[in-house]
Amino acid sequence: MKHDYDLFVIGAGSGGVRAARIASLAGARVAIAEEYRVGGTCVIRGCVPKKLLVYGAEFAQHFEAAQGYGWTVENARFDWTALRDNVQKEVTRLSGIYSSNLAKAGVTAFHERAEVVGPNRVKLAKSGTELSADRILVATGGTPYLPEGLPGVELGITSNETFHLPTLPRRVVILGGGYIALEFANIFSGLGSAVRIVHRSDRLLRGFDDDIRAHMQIELERAGVALSMNATITKLEAAGAARRVTLSNGESHEADVVLYAIGRDPNTSGLGLERAGVKTSPDGAVIVDEFSQSSVESIYAIGDVTNRMNLTPVAIRDGHAFADTIYNARPTPVDHRSVPSAVFGRPPIGAVGLTEADARRSHTAVDVYRTNFRPMRTAFIGGEQRTLMKLVVDGTTDQLLGVHVAGTDAPEMIQLAAVAVKAGITKQQWDSTVALHPTAAEELVLMREKASAPGSTS
């Protein structure tokens, strides 16, 4: 039996678009369905608009520093509407490029929701049309998690709505302690809002190196962000146009916006995977093997919907590997080890490889190198912000296991450091690189003495 398509992709985010394009260029008959806008979370309501807001928020720091460098900046004013609308114009432009690239590759696009009705069949929800495909690829990403059972939960928003706020809120309470929470804390704080983070633990950024986590809390408070740790929100109430926030520790605060940043769930609800027999984890993630194949031979899944490593470049790599494996006769498992990540907070963070704690659990001997300093750019004008750099090394083989940086330009540095970690070079090879002076990055190749204890400075 010949199907309508060789491949039907559900979800036109970065991963789904990449898979569809590569498969189509390889000669497959490909269709893709997207219920919202082509581009997915990253382009529409994630990485891209968020990074543009981060750039906008950084101008406040630049204006503050300008005087120390001899500049006088008079009558500087911020217009939230202008930034918001300009960001959305860019989002629309990029979404158009994604759509254009699909069309150029010969992919048929359906701008409506698609659901799985069988191992080889999908249904378009709006039109009711059923289509068949030799293979189905699920690339529906994730969706923001809402705090279950919270009285007044409807009075808060998620990151999806943040990009469309009618006005800049004067006071913001953010529930969560991960990278989304910290990035929006940086954005709102930089734009002039009073920001409070409420987090259930005593430490932010679970999964990052402990030294980086401790350093980030210090820097957040130095930047004026209030922290309510070991607490959660127990009730939200309307207080006129504002929100009254009650915490588990007895605190009460008023805010104009309450932002839920407590994670994302795999976006599989109502997708019909159970009808086809696809196995999912308790949180709804599609369970796949190293080639992104699910428990059903004809159905695959990539990106955040698998909850393996929820980063846009990983979804893109997953999608490309899937297409190469199936349509280019190049079996390509995706290696999710030593993937760099960044947090665009204040300061920004870049990390790749093992944390010190993970390394000590998996290696017999571990050496740590650490430095903590005031960067030239801000130290010159009396700034107190500090940069932290840390190397984690196998004490037996001298192999570089992890690089962790918190400071200006950390994400830019970590992309290149990731090449070294992925290549498995030794600390001796790393140190043989001549330092580039004067830069903050040079400190990465100048750490010679092992740190004696956590938190010490080499």
C-alpha cells in the first residue's frame, strides 16, 4: 500500500523543520503540520525573543557604566512597547524564513493541529482530513508547567505570555529557580522592574556546578533581585489591578505580574499517541532509542518531546540525525554528551561537560581549578560584579571533563571550550595555548594550581 507521504512531521519547530527539510531534499515525500506558528518555541516564544529582550535590558548597565568612561547620557528613556513590538517583528520575519525554507525544500505544510490516529495515520484537527505516511515524526516540543492545585493559579502567566505584556510591570514575582526564571529576572530587573524570585530549594540552577550556583545567587542579590528561598507560592489573589502573593514561609508580597517558570512538560497531551501504542514516560515524554525511534516501528520523536536534553541545537541535531539515518542511509545516533549550555542571566553563564559533583561520582580522582576575579571592564569604574571560572579535570588521565564560567561573554567562551571538551584534550594541552591578553577568557588557560577546597580561589 502506498501512503500519502513518506514522512509526516507533527510540529514545525527547529527540530521538526530540520528533519522535514533534510528528508525532502533526500527525495522523500514530506508533509509537516504546525498548529501555531512555524518556528516553534525557540523562534516564536523562547530563545530568540528572549535573547533580544536580554540585549534590551543590558543597556541600563551600559548607561550606568558610561559615565566612568567619560560619556554623558542624558534623558535616556525606555519604551517597552517599542521593544516588544520590534521583537515581534523579528519573530515574524524569522518565522517567514522557516516557512520559505520548507517550501523551497518541497515540504507540504499544513497550518493546523495534527493528531496520531494509528501507526501510519494522522488526522488534521481543523479540516478533519486523515492522511497516511510511511513514518510519523513527533516534534511537538514542550509546554510550560503550571503549579497544580494553586489557588488563584489563573492570575499568573508563563513565559509564553511574557513577550506580549501590554506594559512593563513595576513589580514582578517569579516562581522557579531554573534558567528561565533567572533569565527573566535579568530582563525585568535590567528594564527597571522590582523582581523577586521564589524558589522551593536553598540553591538556584539545579543541574549546574555548585560553585556556579552559589556565585549566581550572590550576583543576583548584588544586582538587586530579591530572593525568597526554601519557599513556594501557596495562594494568589487579585488586589485591584495587582496580585497579592502569599508564600509558604509566611511572607506576603504584591506584584503586577506573577510569572511561573517551574519547567516545561513534553507536549503530548491529546496527541493520540496511545492510540498507536506509543510508550511514554510518566511525564508524557515519548520514549525513544538512540536513533529516536519509539516503541512503534513507524513512529519517531525528537527534541523536547522526548525530554532527553531540552535545548534547541539538540533538537536540530536530533532532527538531522533522524533524516540522515532514514533517508540518506547514514545511521546516525545522537551523542548528547558534552553539550554546551548557557544561562543569559546577570552575569551570563556558560557550561559544558561534567560538574565537579558529577565528576566525583564517576571518576576515581578529580582535580579542580578555579579563579574568581573582577573583570577589567567593570573593575575600572568600581564595579563589584565578579567572574567565576572553573575547570574539572580527570586526576588520573588529565583529561578535561568540564568547563564552567559565570561572567560577561561566558556563553561565547563556552562554545569554543566545548570543542576542546568534546575532543577529549588534556589539561596540559589546554594550558599549552598562549593566553590572549587583555581578555577575561585568557584566565581559562592560566589556571595552574589546583583548588584546595570548594569555593576557594586558585
